[in-house]
Amino acid sequence: MNSKQKPTVVWFQAITCNGNTHSLLSANASRLELFFDSFNLIYHPSLTIEKTLDDILTQNEKIDFLLIEGAITSNEKFFSISNDSTFNLLNKLSSKSKYIIAVGSCASNGGMHAKFTQNDDIYGISDSINEQTINKLEHSIINLTGCPVHPEWILQTLFTLKNYGKMQLDEQKRPKELYSTLAHHGCTRNEYFEWKVEGAFGEKEGCLFYDQGCRGPMTHSSCNKILWNDISSKTRVGMPCIGCTESDFPRENMLETKKNIGIPQDVPIGISKRAYLSITGIAKTFKIDRLNKKLMD
Amino acid sequence: MKMSVGNMYNYFSSKEELAKFAIKYSTNILAIELREVNNMNISSKEKIYVFVRKYLENVQKSPEIIEYFLRVYLSNREVFKQGCEGFLCVGEFVTEVMILLDEGAQKKEFREQEFFPAFGMLMGCLGGFAFLSGENVLDKDLLAYSDAVADNIYRALKYEQ
């Protein structure tokens, strides 16, 4: 193995719960092995031991891929690493990097931490890295949103950039090949959605959109196509999609559907409320016995 | 209609088909009017007042349309059980009622409640007045009651602090 020929990867952890690190370690085993065979992970605070963060900051070599997990603040009293703020450390690392990838919703948009009312200086990386540095990058910053991000999305992004040098991004800087479809696509409960059959948390039957707060029809994500552990997803096991890949995540009361006089406030993306309600009224007229029974007694 | 009874069958395969078409026709008149009201840039309270007036004008101008809905559609459900069940033939009007209620609740002009009690109150109030008008028992001109009916509907829906 010639590590000098492999692109280098630095994983910087800012204000984070480590959820995305856990996610990476849960990747398909053969894919993770391919990652370690193809890239040189020179720094991760929990996984590597040869170099310290100071070593990375003082080295002359460029970093090929800088991955950031967690939100950023310049407030050292709130959070610091080696007596420096995550804001300063991020900017120092970014000035040495060719590609910058936000891993997870906190690094992309501030996530849960941006809701913290005692510190209003918490942001995603795009709002934290200075403009000159951004302009010198070989590629726009890439946001891999999700709480956590799916491990395959991290690997697919790295391999695509390694092999082709660029990716198409949407207006929120997310790779289109991973975020152009909705969590709704591939959901095994779609037939219940079509016929407006409500479901309950944790059960096999029913759609979770009507009462349980499911955001599948308005959330850009491929988590019902690229499955967790290669076998499942939240909605498949009866947990509503909580819209963790969207910039308004986390929202309040995520496990209930906001309704106005019994009518869902939000309807599937790109569909007018009038069109949605027309279809709903017709679908609800028919009671499909098969869909109103338990799958297993 | 200046048309023989038999000639009807050139246009409708059965009496049931004619009945379904008639109910779609009559409710779509109301649906189109309510959609126009929903698209107005006025408060939800004002929308109720405008729509109630339009509705009562219809009752006065074309009583047969509303009478058909009240006396045929609601009283002869067996005629409509195939292909006209539920909201199938009145869907466009129900959708517009949903839009009216949803927008009012979103703007906090209307209080939160389940859909069917709100829908039932609105329709009951409007249907009841068409019935009273049809029976000729009202003291005053029908439109003289418009604001009072609208006020009752609004009070039943309005947001409470």
C-alpha cells in the first residue's frame, strides 16, 4: 500500500455528538475497507493516532479532503479545542484544503446546536469559513446533510470527487445524485399514503404522514433507496421521517403532524394544497379493506 | 326543458347517471364561487361574509339548484351509492371549504378543531337557511339575513385567545 499516492482525508470534529463518526463506522464493511484502501485518513480525533491536530495545522502539505463534523462557533467560552475556537481552527484547516465537505446537519446548517439560545454565534461551515478561502477551493463546499448522514453518502461523495473531481450540487450545496429524490421515494408505506390510511408509531401498517409528523414527501434524501445497514430505514420500521436533511431541521414537535382544522399544514413538495386536498377527498372516499387490516394477526 | 323524457336517454344512460351529473353541476356552481372568494385578498372573516351572500343569492336566483342538493342528493343516497359515494361528486366544493378553513386557521382567525365538526356546522347553517327559504317561512327577504348567518358561522369558527 503506497499511502503517498492516496488522497489525504482530515476529519475535524467541532461541536458534535459524534453521530456521524458512528455512522461512518457503521458503513458496509467492504465499502469501508475500500475507503481505507483508497484514501489516507491522516487525522480523526477518535480513530487515528499518528498525527495530532497541531501536526496537521503546521504541516506544509495540502489536505485533499477536509471533512467537518459538527457546528462552528467563535465563542471560546462556549466551546474550544486546544485553547482555540472551532471557528479559528476551521479557517486554518480550510486554507490548506482542496475540497471541504460538511458531514451532517450540524456542520451544514448549525443543526441542533444553532437552537441553543444562550449562544447565538453557532453556524454551519459555509457561514464560518472566510470568503477568500472559499474562493480558492477546487470545488464549492459540499453539504452532506442528515442526522446522521448515511455512511454511503460520505463514501460515494469522496469516491466521486476522487475519480471525477466534481459533483452537481443543488441550491443548498447538496450532491444532486444523493438529494434530488425524496425520502418518500422507496418508502414501503406508499400504498397507505395513496389511500390515506393512517398509521401509528412503530407499527408495520399505515402511513405516518397524517398524524405522526412524517416529512418523507417534503424531504430531499435517498435514505429509502440507499438503506441503513443495507436493509432498512426509519419509515420502514415505523419511525416517521423527521426531515433531518433539510435546513429547518430540527423543527419543534417533530413527531406530530401540524394540522389546521384537521387539514395538514404542509403538503408534498411541488403540489398545490388545492390539488392535494382534491385527491385526498377522493381517496378517503374508498375504504380499502386490505389496507385497513393488520398484516399479521 | 322542451325535451321529451325519452330524449334524455340519448345523453344519460340511466336516471342515476342524470342524477349524478345534476349534483356535480349544482355543487360545481358553488365550488367555483367559493374558489373565487378563496382567491380574494381579504380576511377569512370577510370571505365568510362574501360567500354566504353569494350562496343566498343563488338560493334566491336559482332555488332549484340548492333544492336539488338538499331534497334529492341528501335524501336519496341509494341513487348515488355507485360512483358518487362519499365526496366523489361534491369533491370540488368540499376542497374549497377545506381551503377556506385551513387558511383561516393558519392565519389564526379560526380556532383549531377537527374538520368534520367545522364542515358540518358550515353546511348545516347554509342548508338550513335554504330550507327555510324554500318553505317560505322567513319574515324578511332572504338576503336580509346574510350578515347574521355569516356572523353565526364566523362566531362558531373564530379563534379564541
